Amino acid sequence: MMSEIPVKKKRQCQPGPPLPANPEDHVCFPGVVLCLVEKRMGASRRAFLTALARRKGFCVEGANSERVTHVVSEGNSGEEVVEWMKRNGSRSVGAAGSGPALLDLSWFTESMSAGQPVEIKARHCLTVTVHEETLQGRCQVAAYACQRHTPLAHKNQQLTVTRLNLILEGSQGALEAMAEESLFCGSEGRSLAFSRAASVLKSLPWTVRSLKDLSSLPGIGEHSRRIIQEVLEDGASAEVENVRQSERYQTMKHFTKIFGVGVKTAGRWYQEGLRTISDLQAHHAKLNNAQQAGLLHYRDLNSPVTCSEAEAIVQVVQKAVEQFLHGASVMLTGGFRRGKQTGHDVDLLITHPTEGQEVGLLSKVISWLDSQGFLLYHSTYRNTLQALEDEELSVSAATMDRFDRCFSIFRLSSMTWEHDCELNGSGGAHCRKAVRVDLVVTPYSQFPFALLGWTGSKNFERDLRRFCKREKKMVLNSHTLYHTEKKIFLSAASEEEIFQHLGLDFIPPEQRNA
Ligand code: UTP
Ligand code: MN
């Protein structure tokens, strides 16, 4: 169990011969595991490039294992790489949702000079011709996101990258815009349907080229199908474009990006004729404390939080926690645990191996952080289902955890953030940034459930709970797993054990980007 709560993320890379071991302490990009194809590259150049990548903090494996996310080759065709992968690894190639991205060396060299994995673009991807029979075989896409592998760089970037591939990205974006619009209209069911369709597309290890390709996919409803068709045929959907350009959608999006403002409040303001942030100020819109803080820090809170900023916050919280409870640990969850390079906030779980020791810890930690000037805003909820002032703080009472938790806005200053300030070349005094942080304290026995619940993605969590209820007659939340027929709670010492209870293959965090 302790192995689940390292303070610092470490990955163990197990290289196959003849490559030397990956230095364990030096992996900066969890969720990115490279494999270099020796064919045409040659053994010595491969060894050189491997060493280079590792020096820059990349994890490089010697063979095509389950963990590999990026296969890099030089001068090979897509088919040749697929062949090579079949011969050089344990993983079956082309199983639904499980294949890595097949990339040209250009992606590698650009990433090396950027010092981090660059975004995969069409020009980096190798072409693989998909034969009719593979088309049939590939259609076994599981119905629930918790049964599928969904990597961050999804597989439509991997195959034939023509206009069609870009179009598919377009249709996924289109579906997500429709999901958002439906939420703004209060149609939760409709929103879910669009989100699910988008999530299925993200998990595909192949490119959708025509409507026929959708026929055997689960979770693509009539409306989503219509939108995908429009995008496939015309390059865009008129319906989605109308939504995107509508004053209502744009205003709602603008308002809901204010911390503490949910769909209800944004909708009310829209009804009252308010359209901009200055309108809110001019009309003295009634704002609660969270919303005032949200408005004050609007720009910072809507600029992405980086990995190093998140790490800096982990350090500060770890320091605070250690002062009051020796041996307590702080774990970074949410999107960062899934390998995202940026996020909208920092989600932290705090626990202690002796159950009960964690009681009362949060308030001490918050007081200390506040006294040190780290907090711009905080609001704590003590182990209760107590409703939040606005529906935003993003979850309804029904799904709300019962942990001690704190919604906060941290002030990252030059002191906590020196490294980046130097990199940016900006003076310490200007080096301040407001960052949203959620702190959650969990009893040790509930930690694996909390970890699974807080790692996300939201689509993954939703499907996991739906799967439990419908297929297993169980109820899963961030505290427990309960069997409704046997009327027993199933305990677990790790995420893996929870998956075992559910009869599901373990899906690693970096494959939960549904
Ligand atoms: P986030 O909203 O922080 O999303 O919730 P994220 O995946 O980390 O993405 P970004 O980068 O910040 O935008 C993280 C997970 O925590 C769960 C959500 O369901 C999600 O899976 N969560 C969030 C809760 O369980 N309870 C909450 O009150 C909030
Ligand atoms: Mn998050």
C-alpha cells in the first residue's frame, strides 16, 4: 500500500537488453514511455539517442512493452514498424485502444530540443494501411470507459494522417462543445451522451474515415452520429459552429470560467442581461467570497497550471503536513497523475498510515499555510455533505465526498517557485501566480478509493460507477465499494485490488484519459 503514495513520482523502467537501465530518479514525464525502433536506425545510433533522451528525463524502454506510449523510428513505414513491434515485445499490436503512437524521428528531435515531449502533430505520425479484415477485428470497443485504454495522445493521431484525421479531431472537439452547450441548457442527459461519444472516439486505436466505421462502436447516439457525418463530409458542423458562435454559449463559457460560478449562476446573470466581467462589476452582481476571489484572479486561474508549479505546491503542502503529523504523505492526483503536462488545478490527497492520526490535520495545515502567506482564498468543509454555496465548486451534493477537504487558491511566489522564475527571466517580485488547489484528507483505509476517485478523468469515473451499478450490483465512491446484494463492504489496499473486485483489467492512470 505504501508504494501507492510516494511523495515524488518515480517510475521503474525495465529496459530489455541490450539497452542499459533507465536511471530511476530521472524520469520527468510520467505517462510518456519511449521505445526506439532499431531497424534502419542501427544499434549504435539507437543507443546514442536512448542515452540522450534519458539525460533529458525521458523514460525509454528496450522493447515494445505494455507501458510504451510512443514508438519512434527512422526511415520505416508504418507497416514495418508494426511488424517490428510484433517481433520485439510482449504486447499484442492493434488490440482495441492499446497501441502506442507510431512516430517519425522528427517528433523525437523536436522533443529533445524542446526539452519535453512536444504535441504530436499530423506530420509526426506514420501511416498504417488498415486492411478490411483488421477493420472487422478492431471493432470490439468496450462499452464502458473503465474497460478501455484511453491515452492522452489518442490514437487517431497515430494512423493515416490525412485531412480525415484532423477532421476526426474536429468531430471530437465538436462533440465536446455540444456536451458543454447541453450542460449550459440544463440537459444533463444530452450532455452525457455527447461526452460519451467523444470519449469513445478518443479510445480508438484507429481513424474513423466514414460513417460505416461508426456502426459497431458503442455509445454513439443519433445526434452525435449526425455531427460526425457533417464533420466528415464538410470539415465542420453547421450546428456546432452556430452554438460556438452564439452569444449565450460564449457568455456562459466566460462566466463559468470564474471560480465559484456554476451553470445556475451564469445562467441567471445571462438572463439578467449581463454579458461581460465589467457588466458584473458595473451592475454590482452579488458575489460570494469564492466568486470574488475567482474574479480577482480570473486571469491566473484560467491560465494552465504546469507540472513544475504543481510539484512546487506538493512540496509546500508536504512541508506543512510534516510539521503537524510526521509520516503523513501528500499525493498529486487528478490530471497530473494521468500524465497531463498542464491542468486547471492541483488535486492533492493527504493521508497517514495510522488510521485516525489524520483527524484534525487539515485545519492545522490550512492555518499554517495561511499564516505563511500561501493562501489567497480557502474554504474548508469538515467531513460532511454540507452543500456548497454555489453548485459549482463542481459537484452535486449526491456525489460529494465526505472527506475533510479544502478548496483553496494558492499564491505561488518566487520563494516557492524560484526555479521557474529564473527560467522565465522575470524578476522575483513579479513572480506570483494564483493557482487553484484542492486538499483532501483521507483515512488510510479509504485511500485507494479516494485515489481512484480523484485521478479521473470525469468520464472514466462516471463510467466506472455506472459499470459497478449496472454490471456488478455494487456501489463505488471515493470512500468504499459496497456490494448491494451481498450487503458487504469490499476493502482494498490498492487501486489494483479495486479493479480485481470489479473483475476489470487494471487500467493505469495514464490510460484513464477518457
Ligand atoms: P478535476 O476537475 O480537477 O479534473 O478533477 P482533472 O482531470 O484533474 O483535470 P484538470 O486538468 O484539473 O482540468 C479530478 C478528479 O477528481 C474528481 C473528479 O471526478 C475528477 O475525476 N473530483 C473532483 C471528485 O471526486 N470530487 C470533487 O469534488 C471534485
Ligand atoms: Mn485537476
